[in-house]
Amino acid sequence: MSSASDPGSASEPRASATEPLARIVDGPIDTDAVIAAVAGHDAGAVAVFLGTVRETAHPAAAAAAAPPARRVLFLEYEAYAPMAEAQMREIALALGREIGPCRVAIVHRVGRLELGETSVAIAVASAHRRIALAACAEAIERIKKTVPIWKKEHFEGGAVWIEGDPSAPEGRFEAPR
Amino acid sequence: MSAMRITVLYFAGLREKAGRAEAVEEVAPGTTAGALWEALRARPALAGAGAAVGLAVNGRWAGPDRVLADGDTLALLPPVSGG
């Protein structure tokens, strides 16, 4: 796993170009470990994205509703974990093919998350910053469209499951044989 | 031919509506993923469940025309909202 040039011990998770780190976890995300999973002396850049729990309601829900935006108390995430991990892995591998050589680590948390907590952490290491930044940005877009994870917003007086864009995203269905 | 046993997984709002996360359904050979979902959402517990539900067979996105096989797992996936 860990080579002499890699930081961290062999017990820490590592991502490679062919074997990305893709995990669903039910506790706080160790963002340092996510970054360490992709770091290496061949990297010229590590781009990081953190999704965090926001206090104001989902924009789509707020736009459709006449009442003022809801104040979120906490979020609850649920995943179809084995499929979610497989989808995140496929996204990571596709980014390497489509954008450029990179190592990708994606960790998404499920369960109850408080305001400000990190729901998803993505780290992309590449020799070049443009690849790292572009792959990181594209990763979160694809995660939001194709990975089976759902969030439930709990607010004062109720709770609602948030549904994403129902239009079938490209690449979501099996390729025709 | 004997009936096929399909494990159906429910998630998020659908899970709450159905009142369960998992159930085994017996269907006729040749049944498609889409046909089973249509049959399930015709039940009172799932009345009004969204047509936008996505389908996955054995952990991979599948189109409604996917023909199920005995022992398959069909997951019913509301529009995803992770991130």
C-alpha cells in the first residue's frame, strides 16, 4: 500500500489512480485522512471539496414555497451504501479517464448531521492544478446526480425528504448492450 | 414455471411510506423491473409514490425494461439528494 515516498502510515487508507477511496461512513469525516489518502510526492496539487450542513432551507424548496425559507435544525442522510460506494468509485475512475491522471478520495457521511458538519469530503491529487480542480468540481456534480444518497431536512415543525432533479441524469442507466 | 423471488429495497421517503426497508416479492418469470415497481406503487401503502423513482438491480442502475431473474435485488431509489 504505502510506499516510502508517501506520507502517513500503512494503516491509513490510500487512493491510487486505479483504486480510488470511496466510502460511506456513519461518523464524523476525518478530512485530514481524506487528503492524506491522495497526497503524494508526485502531486503538484490537491483540490478539496467539503459539503457542509447549511442552516437555510434547500434552494429549490425555498423557491417553490411562498413562506419564508425554513431554518434547518439538522439533516439526516441515508444511503444505499454498497451501491453508493460502487457509484462513487466509478465516478472517480471516470474523472481520471475524462479529465486527466489523478487520485481521488470520496467519503460521504450518513446519519444525523448538525449545522456546519461535513457531509461529504472529496480530495483529488494530480500533478497539475487544473486537473485537480476540474476533477474535484465535477466529482461533486456527479455525486449529487447519480449516487444513491438522500437527505432529510429537519426544521422547526416538521421534516421532509429532499428530492433531487428527477430527470434521469445521463450515465445513470445501464449502457445499452 | 415457478415464481421468482425478488428482494425489494425501499429508501428514504419511499421506505417511510412503505413502512419497511426490505421485502421479498414473488413474481412471474419474465417480469421487468419497471413492471414490478408499477405493481408495488399500485398498492395502498405506496399510493401517490413518485413516478420519478429510479431502479437498480443488484446494485446497479437499471432501466424499467430490465428483465428480473430469480434472486435479484430490486432497489427503489427516489431522486437522489446527497452531497
